[in-house]
Amino acid sequence: MSIIPMHSLYLMKYFIFTNDLRVVLSFSLSLFISLVLIPSIIDIARAKSYVDAPNNRTSHLNTTPTLGGIAIFIGSVVAFLMFVSVGAIPSFQYIIASILIIFFIGFKDDIIGISPYKKLLGQVISALIVIEFGGIILTNLHGLFYIYPVTYNFGLVLSIITIIGVTNCFNLMDGIDGLSASLAILACAAFGTWFYLAGQFDWAILSAGIIGATLGFLYFNLFSRRNKIFMGDTGSLFLGFIISIIAIKFNESTVNVTGMFSVEAAPAVSVGFLMVPIFDTLRVFVTRMVQNKPPFSPDKTHIHHYLLDLGFSHGQATLILTVTGLLFIGISVLFKDLTVFWLLFILVGLASVLSFIPIYLASRKKQRISKQV
């Protein structure tokens, strides 16, 4: 004879599997795993000399352990496997397969290095897995240039460009403490909130898992003096890749949706959610090509470098760019029912103005210093 009444068992079952609780548990478990793993990862990194030493291209002053991305990856994936309903995301197994490839690409690059061409090839293979097998592909431009549905081949190319582009945006933004992680948390919170409100709870759970694991890393990266750590390519490539998948899913989920969850300018809203890393990367690439430099050549022309030149600390620069990212998210949500073209026009125009300010001020500061010398 059961000690617990049958109706109580039903109530317990409902409580255990409620969608709200799964979102909370995904966040909490990934956060816990990240906080627990990182001190051990730091000990291993120090023992094996997996550290990042300061040089003329870096912005940090002390030798710092890398591989923090391992905790972000493990925390996120464990949360995915525990709380995401596989049946609700048919492409789930292919997402896991692709991010495993991305993880080992980043891990190898952090440990012994990897050529840019091999890194790019691995990203293309991973993108093709989620596109061809997982069905994560862009099929509609939501009226951009008066184009709505697109052909499969066009969608395939556009999806590959989106995945590789966003992946490398987060990789290239990982230049100062907390920046790439903070922008990733912002993006996942924005996309995850829409998924939650629209009833796509498993994608919200996936987003919550990323937020928790990244937040755990952020604590050590920004606030810990004794156990400071960088995420490395292991973390930045993973975050960029999984967020690109989430962005594509968001765009596809808004096609032909009406009512309060419709997003007329979905592609532009996606760009708005990721505006800081996307615009800064494009600006740097265009500037380098105008100067006849390879687009991936290392330099100190990212917007966070200009903020450092103005005297802001890493934490202050990260806070400024995170608040800026929040501003773009707010604008994107506020004007989500504009056409794609006009919302993109507003976002790009504002980003151009905001980027010009620190670049101009940093240039003036250098001119004053040079005159004094």
C-alpha cells in the first residue's frame, strides 16, 4: 500500500516537470557546475602551464589561466541533457554533435594552437551538421529587399554565413575581462525570454543553461583575484556557435506568426540582440580591408580597445558595452514591428554614432599626448 496518496503523486509529478521549474533548474544546475569546476580547471591550467601571458596584443597585465570555456561547455551541456525534452527539439542530437566539434576545435586552439583554415573548416563542418541533418536553416528573409521565402541553396549559404559569422564575432570580442560572456548572457536572455513567452519552453531552457554556466564563469573572470580565469577559444567559439543556432531558430519561429508574439522584423531584431559584437566585428574588418590588411590580422582597433585607451578599466569598458547592448535590445523590441530594412537602418545608424564617439575621443587623447611629448 502506497504511503503517499495517489493524488499527491500526481501533484508531485506536475510540480517536478513544470516548464517554469525546468527553466530554473537548467539555470541553477549549469551555474552550480560552472562554479564548482572552475577552481579545479584553474589548478590544472596552472600545473600544466595552460596560461595566457601578456604580450603587445593583449590587454591583461598578469599571466592568467585559460580553459574557463570547459566549465561553460560542460555546465551548459549537462543542463541541456537533464532538462531539455529531446522530442521537443528534433535537431537536439545534431546540435550536441556539432557543439562537440566546436568544443574540441577551441580546446585544441587553447592548448597547442590550430591554423585558421582548420578552425574555419571545423566550423563549416559543424554548421553543415546542424543545417543538413538538424534542419536549423534560414528559409525566410521577412521582407528584407522584398524577399520572403528563399530557395534551399540560398538559405543554406546564408545559414552557414550566419553561424560562422556570429561564432567568430564572439571569439573576436573576447579581448577584455567579461565582455564576450556578458554579451552572450544578454543575447541568451533576450532570445530565451521570447521563447518562454511564446511557449517554446525547451529553447528557453537551453538558453537558461547557457546563461547559468556563463554567469558562473563571469564571477571568476571579473571578480576573483586568486582564481581569475579566461574562457579561451573553448568558451568563445562555443558561445558564438550555440547563440547563432538560437538566433536562426528565433527567425524561423517567427515566420507567419500573428498576435502578440509576432516579430515583423525578426532578422533585424536578431541583429539588434547581437548588435555590439556584430557591428564592431564588421567595422574592424572593413577598416582593415580599406587599409589593405587581412581582415583577421590582429590589432587593437576593437571598440573595447578604444575604451581602454580612454582610461576605463576592463570592468568599466565591459559595463559600458553591456549597457549599450541592452540599449540595442530595447530598441529592437520596441520597434520589432517595423520593416526589416528600417529597423536595420536605425540600429546601424545608432551603432555608427556610438562607435564614433570613443574612437574620436581616443584619437584626440593620443594627439594631445603626442603634442606634450
